[in-house]
Amino acid sequence: MSTHPHRNYEVLPSFERFSQVDDVFSRSRWDPEIQSDATDRFYSTYRRPLTDWRAAAGFTQHDYALRNAAWHVTDIFAEMNEQVDRRDGFLDPLSMLRDGASERIEFDSPEAASLDVKHVAKVVGADLVGITPFDQRWTYTERFSVQTGGGKPNELPPELTNVIVIGQSMDHDLTRTAPSALAGTATGLGYSLDSVVLLTIAQYIRNLGYQAIPSMNDTALAIPYALEAGLGEYGRHGLLITPEFGPRLRLGKIFTDMPLARDHPRSFGVERFCEGCRRCTDACPAKAISGGKPSTERYNRSNIVGVRKWSVDGVRCFSYWSKVNTDCSVCIRVCPYNRDYSKRSNRWWAKIAARSPRLALKLADRDEHGKRLLPKHWWPGASARAETDRL
């Protein structure tokens, strides 16, 4: 299905660029099909004083207290400019930047410049870094305006020809508690760290005399850029799977005119593995993940047109988030690639998965991989932290 030996998706002649107005999160603010009291409650629990929790494990005041604290940095950034119809990092690029230098530092070669940027990115906290050319296809035709409920311009300077893609890992044990507000802590920390790392790298590039626009969920689709930058492969659950962290990753990107050497797509067996694996499909509480082959199927207007790939029903997915009042992450928890790769046994498993997916699945089942960690056992003082139960 690939037009590149390491690219497990295909852009067809019928391709159409995507408007952020049609993103499921944007639609939850204007589309009666999605908008409800539950969605309003979902958003308010992040931004208002804590009042809405319950006795269920993983959804107590204790759990929400940590989740909201993890989101605090990125939420503050998003709310700083709401009076001028901006939500930095989600609907608009991060804007907390100083002017750069008027004189440029010239590197000996694009390769030397890339080495420099990647070194700095890792020092300031990026877990993964890749570089790829700017591709207009992935840029939103328009951004979403909260004030009007419609679109607003999404313009980038034409000289920004490179995109630096940053990956921030999410905590392994926190994601094991999904679905829970506690697991949402891993997501919030990923975004908050991403905000700081992106701003730091972008300001560094501006200080070198180049342009740099840091972006999280705004401006353009992140996963296609991450694929092209060689960070990982596309999984059945619609997420990027990486050799270092599996699907446990938040993404950011920096648009720049700095001359940089570029990376390329890579493959480590994910496409073949996902063809035979249905763990995310079977475990998804919302039944939003297809068990079939990659296709051009559109569940609704929140799916892109003209790309052959595995797609997720975002409306079903987000409806479940609203119901449980936090993001879900069950598909991440149960994914056989979701492992702590600092352990030798998990690195060996990844090698087996690349050669024999069927054997790797049997090993995952034998180890009862993907079982839920009881939220109460995540907190310190639990006598049986490793105890798990089935979702």
C-alpha cells in the first residue's frame, strides 16, 4: 500500500486538505452532533476550581488534583491571549517569544546545523527529534476561531521550508491506569513539557538569526510530519508508534527557514504487526477503532479525505471522553508496543515483533501485557503496586 518502502500510508489523487474547524475538538464547540452538557463539563473540569469528581478509583479529587496540575502550564499558555481569539498551542502557534538576532550564525553545512539543533533539543528536554521538509498538504486550510465558531486565516511565511518534529514521552505507569483521570496526568505532562521545550528551541533558533514558529496541535497535522521525519510508524489506533516509547508520545513541531539536513521515513515492522493485531480494536470502550485493513473510509467530517490508512471514529472516541470526564488512553495502554524499553526484555520483544508478529503477540498474551494498573496502586504507600485487573 505504500509509495515509499518505509511509509505505511498512501496519499491518493482524491486528497483534500483539512480544516481545523472540522477537528472533533473544534466541532465539540459548535456542532450540535457533538456539543452537549457532557462536553461542556469535560472542558470545565480542566479550567475551573475542582468540584466535579466521584468515588470511583482513578476519578477521585486526589486523581483530578494531579491531572489538572499536570495540564496547568499548557493551559496557562492557551488562556493568555483568549481576549484576542487565540488559544496558543491548540488553535494557534505558541507566541511567547522574543525577537531574534538581526545577524545570522552560518553553519558549515545543513548537516552541521541539524546536529546542532538536535543536540540542543535533547539538552532542553526533547525525547525524540526529527527533521522533514515543509509540506503544504498537512497545513490546515484554516484555524478554528472559538469566538466565531468558524474559521480564521492560517498563514505561514513561504520561506519556512523545514519542520523540526519534537516527541515528548508520556509516563508509562500513569498510562497503565487508563481509563482514569490519573492517566490524564501523563497526557497533561506531555503537553506542558512540550510547550516549554518547543518555546526554548524556537527561541534558540531565533537567537541564531532564523525564523522559528513553535506549534503543538495547531496550524498543521503533526503525525504526517512525525512519520516523514522518521520518528516512527502509523498504528492501527491512529497513533504514531516509535521504537523508543511505542505509542506513548505527544508531538510538537517548529516551522523554520534554517537550512537543515532532513531525516527520512523508517520502518521497524509496525504495519505488518498491526495487520494481525486487534488489541486496541477489541479494548476500545467507544468501539472507535477499525479492525479491518487500511482504507479511505471516512466515519464523519473529522476524518481526512484521500489518504489510505487506519482511521479512528473521532466522534465516538471523544463522546467517551466526555462521558468519563477525562481523556481515555486505553488504546495506548493495551498496545503491545507500549513498553518500558529501558528494560532488555522489552527490547528483545521489539526485535521479535519485527521478525515474527505472531510469536510476539503470543508472548504479550502470556505476560498479560496491557492489563490495567489499579489507580490506587499507583499512589505511594500501596502494598501491591504491581497488582492489575482487566478493564
